[in-house]
Amino acid sequence: MSRILVIEDEPDLQRVLAYNLRLAGHAATAALRGEEGLRLARSQPPDLVLLDLMLPDLPGTEVCKALKSEEATRHVPILILTAKGEEIDRVLGFELGADDYVTKPFSVRELLLRIQAILRRTIPAEPGACIRAGGLSIDPGAYRVRVEGTEVQLTAMEFKLLVTLYERRNRVQTRAALLEDVWGIQADTETRTVDTHVKRLREKLGSAGNCIETLRGVGYRFVTPRSGS
């Protein structure tokens, strides 16, 4: 059973979401305001947060930013719910660390499938399975990444993307393949989700970011440095 926190200021929608989440076997808690949602997430970090962007006290973007900046909650996946459908809003949500984005009105069934896809993105702990590539070190079991010995703070989605690219190193991964295998989504339309996350991941990796190559019009490839193992 997964614990899901719903931060949504529309009482009727909040009740519908909580009811369907419980029907699907999840434990659901809810908050009508951003501050209340932050308090609940900090006191007992959930397995996933459903977050509305238009909240009465704090903008959902600020709630997302706060959750992703704190040690206890930065690994918690966030799925944004909002009536705002402009591309700039979607990109902003992803840049703040959100894992997925659903525009209202939406199908509850589709939302539950997206939630399942996010919750499946877990990497099992494997003692002694630390990955090293040049100055980059990835510890899947501990969910830690270091560059030249300094720890880098990644979101759960960024971590999953990095490990997926490494596991398929030296092979080109199309955007569609990454979207399906990392996000669990089959996109019928053009999306910048992968590009946004790769850009953010490279920035966080700093000197190790050049391990991820772009093949224009095709996708991305992890290239192992000559000095790596």
C-alpha cells in the first residue's frame, strides 16, 4: 500500500481523488492548502504527492520547490494537477522537480495509471553495486550520486533517468523510449519532458554532465569516459 498526499483546494475534487486512490488500494491523506500539505509531508513523507498549482495560500510551484529542497522529502515524486495548460507552466513544473503533469479536466483512470507508473520507478538496493564512470559515482542502493567525491542532490526521476542511461551506455536512447521506460508514459504528442530533465540533470552533474551526449533529432546517449570503469 502506497501513501499518497493530495494537496488540492477544490473539496469535491479532493474527495473524488481520495476515494479513488483508496479504492485502488492506496492510503490517501489530503490538504486544502499549501502550508497544510507541507506540514503533512514533513511530518510523514508520503510515497507520492498529487499537487495542485493554484492553491489559496502558497502557489503550488512554491510547495514543489520546498519539497524538493528538503532532505526528508526531496525523493518524494510529485505529480502536478492544474487547469493551467500552457507549455511554460509544464516546463516550470518539471524544472522545479515535478515527475509528471496532468491538466484538468482529466480521466481518473489515466491519473491512476500515471500514479502506478511513477510508483513502479524504484531501484532495488543491491549491496556492492556502486557504479563508477570517471569522476561520477552512482550508488543505486543508497540513492546517492557523487561527482569528484561531492554528493549531488537529484530528484527520484533524475536519478532513474541517469541510471537508465548508464545501464544502456554507448547506445542511443530515443526520447520516446526514455519517456516510456523512465516515465512509464507512451506519448502521442510532442513533449519536452525528456529534454527538460536531461538539461537539469546535466547542470546538476557539472563536470560529469558531458557523459550524456545529445544526438540531434534522435535522442541521448551515456558515454563512459576513457578513465571510467
